[in-house]
Amino acid sequence: MSLVSTDRSVRALLKQGIEQLRAANVPSYTLAAELLLLHVTSQNRTWLYSHPEEILSEAVAETYFALLARRCSGVPTQHLTGKQEFWGIEFEVTPDVLIPRPETEHLIEVALDRLAVREIRSGRPQRLTGENVTVVDVGTGSGCIAVILAKELPQATVYAIDISDAALAVARRNASRMRVSDRVSFVQSNLLEAFRTAAHGSATLGSSHVCTRESPLFDLIVSNPPYIGLREAESLPVEVREHEPRAALFGGEEGYELYGDLIPQAARHLKPGGLLVLELGYNSLPAVEPLLERADWLNVNVTKDLAGISRVISAERQSHSHD
């Protein structure tokens, strides 16, 4: 028996979709029903609400109900549509990458703010172009952070690194679509280890030449690292636990273990006065903040998100070396 109702109007299908997702306890069920209907009709929200009586084909309706069933089973809406909006831009997402979250936009805001303050302190013009600025995004996933920073800092050199080759393929496609491929180099690496290898001489990573330990690489290191504890896995929503890449979710048994490796590596690879900006898990600040209380770092700031959760920690590399 066909799942498609006799009334295939936009209004009727949307109403049915909302009811199905609500009955399955799907979060944000109205938005999910809308996004799936927009996806199968290749239309925008304005069209959706200005054509409520439009009759859709049976094939389109059947595709819609098939997607609703998959969403009810736990598949994320973004995996069904293949996209997620971030910083006002549509990014491709697949099961190989973490789905960009709105709170990660705070990471970019803090990075840009701190770069601007650094420019003002140096007596340079306030307009940020990224001139002579080299950035690395550690654990780039979909590439959303690297791509946005490349767009916001049009003269910066950007490295996007990830341990997953499949994730890098998605990030490359996003960079290409946003027309920043010429300034973003993609490197497969576990944290900054690829640059540690390069630090003993010089090496070519991606399409770019990188320099030696005597000349640290970066003005800005940003990362949204895996920060969920394995012990929390069973409490995660099914769409996160079963459908997003484990390597992008889990940072160890407690969740904050990766920071202990990343922060000392960042100290080795940042120029004096360079900036480190990290996203935090909702409970990771007490474990992460002490790592930045060492002599390598100064001007440590914590930024809260709209829910009042400590979301971003940032720090400046001391001007004199303690390596």
C-alpha cells in the first residue's frame, strides 16, 4: 500500500510530515519536515508557504515519505539533504564529517576579534584582510571553519588538516564551491604531527611549502576538536551516536584528552604573539584552562555561548620562547 495520501498538496504533505516526525519524538520536527520537503521539491521556504495548494507529483511525495521514515529512524536531516547552513553559507555534509553546529560560529567570531585586537595593538589598520597571516584549522571536518576564515581573511594563507581522508574530500569540495581552493591547503594529519615532521627540515604539505622549526608556522591555530567523553556515548541522541563519525565526536574516555596533546603542539608551532582559539565541550573548561596557565601563554580568555556555557577558550603565545 502506498504511503502517499490522496491529498498531495504542499500544505497536506507538510502537515503529515510534521505529524509523523512529532510522533517519532524527532527534535525540531517542524523544521525537519520543512527542510525535507524543500529538498525533494528543490524550492525555497518562500515558495513553500506561498504555494500551499500546489499539487506535487506522486514520485515527489513518495520520495518525501521515504526521507521522513529515515529521519524517524534516527538519520540526521543533514545526511538526508546533504547540506547544513553555517555562517549564512550552505555547506555540503556527509556521514564522513561532523555536522556544523551554530555554536561553532563563536569560535570564528573570537578568532576574528582577537586578530583585530592584535592588529590595533601593532598600530596597523583595523581592516582585517589576513595579509601575512597564516592560519591552521585542526580537525577541519567539512571545512566550514577553514573556508569561512579564508573568506573573511581574503589575503590569509589557510591550512585545513584532518586525520580522515574522507573528511578532507568533503572539505575540498566545500572550498572549491566557495572559491577559496587557491588559498586553502589540505593536509592529512593527526593534530599537528605532519608539521612536526616538517619542522626538522622543510617539507611540502598539500600544495604549499612550509618552513622550519626555527621559523614557527602559524599566526592563528583554531580547532573544534572531538570533546565528548566515551562514557557519555549512550546518553547521546541516536542521530549523533549512530550517524556522525566517532573520530570527530569522542576525545577519549573523559572527552578532553586531545587538548592535552594539541595545546603543547600549538605552542611549538605558533609565532610569538600568535593566537590559539579552541572550542570547548560543555564541561571541559576545568580540565583545559590549566593547560593554558603555563609560561607559554598569556591573555587567556573564555567566551560563553548564548546558553551561558563556556564555549571558546583563546590565548596568545608568549613572545619569548620557553621550549
